[in-house]
Amino acid sequence: MEGNRQTLMADFVVDASVVCGWVLPDENSPVVVAAFEKLQTANAIAPDILWHEVRNVLMMARRRKRIDFAAVREGIGLLRQLNIVTRPSPDDDVILDLAERHKLTAYDAAYFALAVEMKLPLATLDRQLIDAAAQDGVPLLA
């Protein structure tokens, strides 16, 4: 459902580390499970870079022989059916400021900025994002 671009109410922000955990067989964690369970009755939101990151992570897993190419395609297909809304990334200045202040990549800062802007919990496995959330009082999905 890349038609996930329509405006829907979202209940949490999800990043690529969690989304990929839903299809990579060796990437299971309590956060991955909790986010997937919440997604059964709620909507997630992410910046529009999500699908680029997901494709990249899955292709890198393919190159490392963790999954085959058919699994990459199947995984993307399954993920596209989930209740994940994407939207343009928040303001450049906000992203850059967060990236600078928390030593985040611009990609990670985009997820963080969205959680801050929308006042939503963030579902991530990324240690730097978890630390940034703790510093700024952004709730994490657990």
C-alpha cells in the first residue's frame, strides 16, 4: 500500500530498522514484535525515505547472502500492504539541527523530526535514535 501517502491518523513513527525486522528472519526483537502487534490495530507513519532505506537494507541483506532476491521482492510486497503512511520529510533546518545536536545521520534525523513534530512515539532499534529520544523526551514504542 504505497497508496499509504493518503493522510491518515498515525499512532507512532516507525523507522527502517523496525520495518526491516518484520521480514528479515534474524532481526527479531521485542520492539519489532511490539510495533508489528500495534500495527494490527493502528497506523504507523514514516518520512518518505522509508521505502528507499528498506529497499537498501534488503538488498544489502541479499548481497550478504542472508536472503535471496525472491525474498527481497516478497518482503517489499508484504511490507507495502501494512498500515504505514509515508509523508514528505519535515523541514530541512529541523532535520539538520537534530542531526547536528544528536550526531545522527540526516536519514535518522528525519524519523526523529517526524516523531517530534507529530508528538508520537518512535519505534526504532537504532541506538543513537534511542539516545536522542531519551535526551529530548520523545517517547519510544516498547
